[in-house]
Amino acid sequence: DAGVIQSPRHEVTEMGQEVTLRCKPISGHNSLFWYRQTMMRGLELLIYFNNNVPIDDSGMPEDRFSAKMPNASFSTLKIQPSEPRDSAVYFCASSFRSNGYNEQFFGPGTRLTVL
Amino acid sequence: KQEVTQIPAALSVPEGENLVLNCSFTDSAIYNLQWFRQDPGKGLTSLLLIQSSQREQTSGRLNASLDKSSGRSTLYIAASQPGDSATYLCAVIVTDKLIFGTGTRLQVFP
């Protein structure tokens, strides 16, 4: 299995531009999570989906951030318009949720730099 | 609000030492606790998962303990090696959500 796949691995953009981050979860997993990691705040959960449905988006910082999961094998995190303080590493993780907690597997992350 | 803290923030030791990394959390109403390793520029690798009903888990040279009543977990690394150099993160698990600690950056030198 290829694991969780994220693209791009690195993104450099200018303030005000739209940024789209992509994630392909592990095949068969039914939960998907988006995290953000910064030096100041560490790793924070932004949003997660179960069976393609957003369950908790309380970690999404502002309306500039949006996430979609149109099918079980693809999710996007979009920032529009981007700002320098959005610079961070964004991780996607997936798991197979049944009863209780099930281990999350993380992708390699997308390093975003907003100039 | 659950807060998770790890001490020390950074640690540099010679090869062969036994290490203890600490994780504390403010709300004992957690389901489980998990320890991860993060290498520079990489994602997270799960090391140990401790269920709320357990008090410890072991994998090779790693041993993690959990004391929910005191809000603490420790990760013990025996006979450290340079390949153990990485950032170690603990995360408390509340339903499906992981709440991460601040991390301990470990360097083991030959």
C-alpha cells in the first residue's frame, strides 16, 4: 500500500492567491483528517470526515479555509485568499473507523509558504 | 480545554543512555494516548498506542506508561541510538480526535 498521498509536497505562493492541497487516503479507510503544524501552535486538527461527511470543522481557523471530500479516495483543503500566517506544514491522515479509536496514518505533509 | 505539554522541549544525549520523555495533560477524560515519532521533513510514525484501560505498552526498546488519574504519560527509550534522533510527540485521544503535545526534540550523538 502506498500510504496516504499528499500533493504538492511543497507550495510557495503569494499573499492573496488561492491554494489547494490534495490528499488521497489509504484505500479502504473511511475517516480522513486534516492537520496543520506550526512552530508556534504545534499540530492542530483542522477538520475531519467520516464516510466523506464533515464531522467536526471546529479547528478551521477562518472562512478562508474550506475542505471537501467528494469521494472516498480524495479530499482537498483550500485556502482563499492565502495570507503569510497560513505558512505551515499541512498533514492529512486517514483511518478505518469502526468501534472505538482506530490508528491514524499520516501522509508526508505539504509545506506551504505564503509570501 | 484539553492541554497537552511535553518536557523537556529538547534533549541531547550520548549514545547508550536510557531516556525518559514526559507528557502531561490537563483533562483525564481521555480515551487513549499515543506516542509518535517525527523525522525532519517527514510525517508522523506511530510508536505506541495505550488504551485507556491499560497502564503501559512496550515495543522493542520503547516502553510507554499511562496514569490517567495524574494526567501523565512517559516514554522510556532504552539504550538510545543515533537513529533515535527525531521529535517525539504524544497525543491524547478524545473520541476520534488527536490532541497533540508540544513535542520533545531528541538528539542522540555517537
